[in-house]
Amino acid sequence: MTLEETARGIRTMEIRGAGRIARAAVEALDAHANGLSPTALDEFRAEMQRAANLLVETRPTAVSLPNAVRSVMRALDDVDTLSEARQAFHERARWFVASSLGAVSKIAAIGARHIRDGDTVMTHCNSEAALACIIEAHRQGKAIEVFATEVRPRNQGLITIQMLNDAGVPTSYIVDSAARSFVNQVDLVIVGADAITANGAVVNKIGTAPIALAAHEARTNVVVAAETYKFAPLTALGDFVPIEERPSSEVLPDEIAARLPHVRVRNPAFDVIPAGYVDLIFTEQGAIPPSMAWLIIRDHLGWSIDEYRRAGEDEAGRGRR
Ligand code: RUB
């Protein structure tokens, strides 16, 4: 896939899910770097920055995207020659992809320990990290069952039930608005994250917050599976995570909308679970309470807050979270 194809694929959601988006962006940058024939280091850096900006602009909410892009772009900071830069970038990109996949496996092992034999779990949207925990618990021989939601308007629940079915996990498929009706029959809600703020609030697919509220009321635990690069460093400095609003046609066909001139469709793609409604977050560094989110940002994201601040400012508002 070319850089432009990957950018389009992320924008149109052919490539979706925060972890997959991050890896696809890094792989696209790596392939783009390989295809360039720059004559000087500065020229290479400038073109790679242009490519990085193009990818970061595709979807605003999943912080995995700017975190991943910045992580690999750092390879170009401490090099003196063009060939060193090319080599360092390629190695950093390969490292990122391998460690992203490795993180999912570690999270699966940690998350599976928190799912007990006989548990029924509810999940929302299609999260590679959340499903890895569920499927690992099943693989370990625990008799678990899943309630999976439909996920209007893009129906990511279909991908989830396909994955659960392929793994042989007994699953009930429900419409989003049925979550409250079943949450009392559930032992654990487990979802992924597009971003986690410094104070432990979790941004995930629209509809996650009402499920967390219902679970809180029903005294059902809510856990989140998220790699450390889903934590949003600039939230430690007061920035908000921007919530993407997607085209109205995802909700209401254009021909129907055209007949309803007084109706406006709102289509936010994500919502926010307050930290107080999250019991644990499974990261590759271990299971943490949401109140420890800041420590993940400080100790495991690799950059100081000032460096993130500078990168955010350099990107002129494009990746500020
Ligand atoms: C996907 C979504 C997922 C998170 C985490 O939204 O909200 O729960 O991205 O997924 P969309 P993962 O379909 O709009 O990208 O654990 O796979 O990174």
C-alpha cells in the first residue's frame, strides 16, 4: 500500500482499530522511506515529516496514531548521515510493529488472569486488545460467554462476532440499546481504548460510556485493554482528546436526509468513560488502576512531556493530545 492509500484506508475505516491504525501508519512510513531517493539528510527528514503529517491528520481521536508516528520519527533525530537515517528509521519501524504485536500478547495474558472460569463478559466495538484477553481466557479452558454489541453505525460488532465465533467462544449478539438489559447477567465489561487521558478517563467507540454507566449502576466491573501507546501525553498538560465526528451518511442515507431539511444528523465516533467508572486498565506493563495513567505517560512513552508539547506545536494543532 502506498502512503496515500494507507491514509485513505484509515480515513474511510478500511483500516480501523487504534492498534491496527498505528501499525499500518508505521508500515506505510517504512515503505515510503524505502521508496524515496533523497540526496541529503535534510531532504529525507522533510519528506518523512510531510508523510507523517499526512497520516496523523487522517483520524483525530486514536492517540495511538500520533504516538506511533512520533515514536518512529524520533529515529531521525540523532543521526548524522542519510544512510544512518534510512537504516535507523527502518529498524525503528520494525521494532514498533513487533513491540505493538508483543504488547497485545502480554495484555492477553494479563487480561485472561482477570477473567474467571464461568464468567460472562460484555464487549463493545471491535478491539484487538480486548478480544485477545477474552480469546486467551477461552484458550486456557475457562468456560466463558460473551455479549457482543452491534456497534451502530459501522457495525464493528460483526467483526467481533466473527472473531469470537472463529475462536469457538459462545456469544450472544445484541443491539447497542440492549446493553442495559443484559448487564446484570454479566460479570465483567471489557473494552479497548482509542485514548486514555492522564487522569484515567478512557475514550473508546461511541456507546462505551452508556455501557460503563449501566455497569457501574449494576456493580459490574469495567476493565480496559490498552497498549501504553494509547495513553495521551498532552492531556497531562490540559489538552482534550478531540472526538471525531464522522459523515452523516453513516447514520442516515443521503436520499432520506435530503427529504428532511429540518433534521441534522450528529455522528460522534467516540465517547468518554470517566475514570471513576473504570476498575482496571490492562497494559503490557501490567494491570493498573486508572489513577496510575499519568505514571504510564511519564515512565513508558519514551518522550518527556516537553518533547510531546514541542512535537504537538510543530504539528500546528494537528496532533495535539
Ligand atoms: C475502534 C475502537 C476500538 C479501539 C481499540 O474504533 O473504538 O475499541 O480502537 O481497538 P474504530 P484495538 O472502529 O472507529 O476505529 O484494541 O484494536 O486497538
